[in-house]
Amino acid sequence: MIVESPTKAKKIAPYLGNDYVVESSVGHIRDLPRGAADVPAKYKGEPWARLGVDVDNQFSPLYIVTPEKKSTVSELREALKSVDELLLATDPDREGEAIAWHLLETLKPKIPVRRMVFHEITESAIRAAAENTRELDQDLVDAQETRRILDRLYGYEVSPVLWKKVMPKLSAGRVQSVATRLIVEREWARIRFTSAEYWDIGAQLDAGAEATPRQFGARLTQIDDDRVATGRDFDSDGKPKAPTGARAQRTDARLGDAGSGLRILAEADARRLAESLQDQAMTVSSVESKPYTRKPYPPFMTSTLQQEAGRKLRFSSERTMRSAQRLYENGHITYMRTDSTTLSDTAIQAARAQARELYGDRYVADSPRQYTRKVKNAQEAHEAIRPAGESFRTPGEIAREVDGDDFRLYELIWQRTIASQMNDARGTTVSVRITGTAGTGEACTFSASGRTITFPGFLKAYVESVEDESPGNQADDAESRLPELTEGQALTAVELDPDGHSTNPPSRFTEPALVKQLEELGIGRPSTYASIIKTILDRGYVWKKGAALVPSWVAFSVVNLLEEHFGQLVDYDFTAGMEDDLDSIASGHDSRVDWLNGFYFGAGKSAESSVAQAGGLKKLVGANLEEIDARTVNSITMFPNDPQYDNVVVRVGRYGPYLERIVDGESQRANLKDDLAPDELTPEIAEQLFSVPQEGRKLGTDPVTGHEIVAKEGRFGPYVTELLPDPEPPADGTTKKKAPAKPKPRTGSLLKTMSLDTITLDDALKLLSLPRVVGTDPDSGDEITAQNGRYGPYLKRGTDSRSLSDEEQLFTVTLEQALEIYKQPKQRGRGAAAQPPLRELGTDPSTGQKMVIKDGRFGPYVTDGESNASLRKGDSVEQLTDERASELLAERRAKAPPKKKAPAKRTAAASKTGTTTSKKAPAKRTTTRKTPAK
């Protein structure tokens, strides 16, 4: 039996006994060539070799065994020599089917081969799967191969356009480019947003001494016949939305404009109205009570697990899937890549039994609940993500086997599964309207609403998190009680507070919100969302500010180019429709070759807006390449509607983004800081940046060289440098074919205690004197220098560097002091003495250790005493949250190399061959390679 993961192999082997040899492929064993060096010599001259796909021969892919997998293939071939049947037991999805096919094509076994599929790693599931094998599903293989070829054609044809027109080393992708476009569009919405101000009145009302609660809050909602404006009444330009009713909706905010249908209160009007309501009678005009019912949430599928783990546990999508993979491979949950919410009959009974045991009969639904949804590809409609087995283990029962992230995620999955079979939550909602007449004669209506939960039902086990707990978006178990009120009841206004509000721009996407948006649009597959988000972060298209995803200026240029010249490729409907086409191939209804022909060459039937209708990808790229003006796509006009700043543009250059405008016919430029979010670039900020002279602040002349010294603001921080004179032409007037290299000016970064505004010529000359020769080591003869590096001041002797405790020592440390420092044992970090933390945080839920932020040689980092993780772009020492710190540490732990273990001694018993009547296999073997599965 071959599985993908060494962990799975180790877990499965004991279930099957000595009649089986369980080996692991450690993910894919072959793929398309990654670069020219991987292409076999006999194909290097082919015109399609660059793609790795023979587009003129039915899009035949060129597969190679990756160099790091050659030893794995050899071991698998050797293992096949002593068995009489091969079971391909890779994951139960399209990619798993493709891995199985690649194993079959590469190993070419001469024994019977069967496909074995299971969705959980328990003894009963594994034994049942071994008894119920099937043939390889070629339609699923074709669908996966089509996706792989499609992504290769897309990436290898479009990415070079970005290299030529935007910046080297960029990439385009079928889903990653669309995801980037979503994030950029959201940032544009924030940039163009204009806030609107509106006012209302908040009232604190007293229902009398007998009422419980006695006081409650209400808000002004109507004046005479006009509704008081709220935030939803304004558009993104800060103007009232167009009327939807029969009455004309006027935008005048004066208090006296009754009859317009909408009343927009200004501050003065709200204060005057609140004052005129003082001491006026308030009466309950209506009470409406309705039963409240909330049904349980469906069990998790891949996308909803990523969203909820992001909201509740603050996990990134990658962190969630990494933890889920471990839980699955160790037999704790079912397969974690699924788009189904269905539970098997066995799982339903297990969930109902456990809910009954934990909460009692009345909390369990009268009949089993089954959750169905429209799944695009029935062949991939696996069971929902749930605890594994015919009876579920509680989190407490597995606590000794898992910890940290895995325990928290298992608990989430277990709670959601149990809750899905429990009764509805029931309660009551109440809406109350209170009226009073102001001293000025206006009839004012206040509204209040309440909710009480009379039977918690499934909420006893699980409550789903909400992205934004704003009014109207409260958690399902939240209660707001109102006193028992009756129509005509008199109330007393204890407080009447005019309250000002302003509309907010749309929130940036977080990872959970982006996953939800991609799923709603039908773009990509839930199993790929984690890798897509990781790609756009790693490529620098997006960076994180807290949990929010912020696009870089490069992303603006890339999206600008793709929208302008390759609109079909980033069209949301086209990309979603492509998923349907690929699913049609998976179901056997469409031909892989015909579809790829249409996409690449423009052949075949297609939708009007498709790439095929435009002549195919190859023609699209070829026809557009020369028409693309690099300067235009890399120019982002920030303030087109501001006459004073409409000529300010962000240019994306090969060395980074910068601001530019034309003043009196001359170009004026300014550097953009890396951590400035695009929506934070206002005209005022732009003016500040332009006010910093590009030529720098002149400090004076170096008395030794005569060169002028200036202080500048650079992309990586402030620095000082000298201005060198232009080289003089040869005395004989001739010009040399190759000009000699120009001398480089001396430069020096400002110390932490310095600023551009206050640095003096003496300070600058001290910086330019670095590195300073401290002296010569009398024992070795090596020169010792004091230098200011990117990560702080240090001494250097040959290849041996030692940190200095402060910047002042750069100029004061003596040879004797330096020799004394070198006598001390070399220690990791900034000197021998432990520095106090920059900031203390909470406890890392994964390790239970206290987290702190420290200042290290490579900048600030967060640590729990075991793992260290550098702060990223967008993270600040002052604003770093516990959740973000925990996420950084989890990512660092995942990237750390596995701890080496001493090889186990081989015993005599381990080398004996198991006795069997039907198989010739030796005793069970499992791989010990530690490369993670796919």
C-alpha cells in the first residue's frame, strides 16, 4: 500500500498486520519541469520545452521525477519486488487520484493494482477500504491534469508580461490574480470613500420601580413622518442614497424639512431637539413580540473551517490546514479537504449519542439532521469534517495525544459536529416604539429591541463567531433584555444624549473574509485557498496590518495591467465559469484536449466573454504585449477629483514605489515608506513627503575632502552621504570606449538617537568615518574595526563579529576594551547581558508560555522562550496583538526543521518475515522520512 505521508503510513500499518507493506510517496513524485535545467536534453530544442507542455500534440505534458524524489521512487520499486498486489491509497480527491496515477505510470508494476479510498484513518475504515477497492478514475485524473496544464499555461504566458512591464520575478495565476484584484478593489473603495456625518439621540428610559430591568436604552428613529437617517442611508461618496419609495427624498439636513421621507440631523439640530424633549411625557406606542428560533450550523467543510478558525482562534488559513492535516493523519478527524456538509449515518448517531450523554434528551433533535448543499462535483462530495470513528472522543479524551493548535482545532470541530444534531435555540424578540412630543411640536419616536433565549438548544455546545459584533450583527447567544411593557405605559426619560456618527469605509479583507468572498463567487476550490493566500503574501502583492490584508503598490500595477489588457483572465464570472468547465471534465462530460485547445488557441465553442472567443491565450498575450505602455500601467493617480493634487501619481519603479508630480514643468519626486498603506496616502501626507528635498538637507562641507555632505530620507530609512564631483574629461579631448567605473560615495545610516531634522555636520562626519579602526590584535595581527550594521553596532576581527551594547561605543570603544570583549565566550544575541523585553504580551495558547517582544540583531521579534519569530511588514511593537504574535510563532514552528532523532536499532525480530498464507510480503515496514505530505 502506498500513501502520501509517512505519518499516515506509520498510523495505518498496525491496522493491517504483517500481510501488508505500507510505504509513503511523500506527496507528488513527479511534475512538470520547474525550469530549463529540469528539461531532459532530448527535449531542450523543442519550441514547447519552456512550457513543459507540447501544445501542438494534444497538450501532452512532460513529466519528470523531481530530483529529490528519485530515491523515493527507487525504494518503492524495490518494495514492489516482494509483494503480489499494489494498493494506491492516496487522498480521496482529484489531487490524490492524480498522485495515484503518477505512481502507476512511474513504477509500472507488473502485479494487480487497485485504488483504495478512505476518508478517516481508523482501523474499521482502513480495513473496509482494503476490502472495497476500485479502479483508478481516469476522469478525475484528466480533470486534475487539465488544471495543472491550465495553471502552467496561464502562469508561463502571462508572468513574463509582468516581468517586462512591471517588475522582474512577479507571477500571475488563475486564482491568485483574481484574489489580488479583490483586495486591490477593496482598497480602492477605501481610498475613494467619503465619510458622511449624521446625528441622532440616544435615550435612557425608566419604566418604574417594579420593572426588571428598570432602565433600558432606546434611539430616536422618527420625527413626525420622517425616518431619522442612519449609516445605511449614505453611499460611498458621503451623499444620501437615491430614494427607493414613491416620495422624493431630499438631502437637506435642516430640522424643519419634514415630509421629505428622510431626516438627516445635524449636530445643532440634534442638540436643540434633545433639549426640547427634556421633561416631556414619553409613552409606549407599540409592543411587538415574536418567537425567535435559530437552527444549528452545518458541520464544517474546508472553507467554513478556515473562516471559523480564523475568527474564533485567529488562525491563518495555512495554519488551520496544517493543523487539520496533522489531525487527519493521526486518525483524529475525517478528511479535511471537502466541500460537503453531509454526515454519514454512523456519524449522525455518534453525534446524537454524545449530545444526549452530555446535555440530556431534550437538547437532542427529534430526528437526525442532515445538511445538504449544492456541490459542483459530486465525485468530490466527501463527508463533512468531523471527529473520526464510529463514536467520537471528547477533547478531554485526546488531550494527552494532541496539544496546542491541534487540540484547539479538534475542539472546534468536535463542538460544531455535536451541535449540528442538537435542538434549535428558542427565545423571544421584542420591538418597542416610544413616542413623545418635543417642546417645538415635533412628534419623536424612539425604538428599542430586545432578545431573550428561553431554551439554548445547540448554543449550549457551540456558538459561531461573528466577524464584526456591531449592532444588528450580534452573536447568536447574545441577549438584550427589555422590561415587560404595555401600550400606553408612561415612561420617564432619564437621559437624552445627542449622538454623532460617521460612516466608515468598507473593511479590508481578512483571511476568513477573503475565503468567504472567493467561495461566494465560485472562484477556485476551498482546498486551494490556503495556498493562494500564502502565495500572494509571499510574492509581496499583499501584506498584513494586524489581521487585515493590505495590497502593495506593485499589486495595484499588476491589477491595472491585467484589467486593462487581459480583462477576461481576471473576470470574476469567467474564472468561476472555468471551475464549472473543469468539473465537467471531471465528470466525463467534456474533453480535456478540446477545452485546452479553446483556451490556448481559441478553437471550439465558448462563451462570448471567454478567452477562447478572444482568440485564445496565446494570441491574447502576443497581440497585447507591444501595446502595453509600462509607464501607464505603473502610474497610479491618487487624487483625480482634487484640482490641487490631481497630478500626484504613485509610480512603481524597478527599485520600488515613489511619488511624483510636475511643478512648473519640473518633476518632483518623494520616497514612499514601505509600511504606508495605500488608503493612508492623503493629500496632506503627500505634501509632507514632497517637502523632504530629494537632494537632501545640506549639512556642510567635509574639511578633509571638500565634498558636500547631505542627509536624505531613503527607502530603508534616513542616511547621510557625500556628493562627489563629476569626473573630469581627458585632457586630450578623446573619449574612451569604456568609461571607468565611478567612485562610490561614502554613506552611513543614522543612529537610532539621530533624526534628519537635528543631525549636524559633525554627526554626519562621525557616521562617514565608519568603519572605525580600533586597533590591531597583538596575538593574531588582525585589524579590529567598529561598524554600524543593519542590525546594530558591532566589532569585527577577521570573520569574528561581536555585538556592542550601544551605539556610542562605535566611537569610544578602545583596543583594550575590544580585546576584553573578544576574551568573553561568544553569545547569541545583543551582548552577554539579557536586555529587558520591549513589551510583554499574553500567553501563547499553543505552548502555554508567556510571550514577549524583544529587540534582536535582526530587529524586533516575538518569543515564547522556545521559538522566535521576527515581526513582519505591517507589524509594530506597540500594536502587535496576542493573536498575531501567536500566529507568527506558529508559522515559525511550522517552518523549523524537524528535530533529529537517533536511528532506531534494528532488532532480530524486526528483520523476520511475517508468516502469511496469501501474500509474499515481508513484515510490515513504514517509511521514516520526515518530509511533510503535500
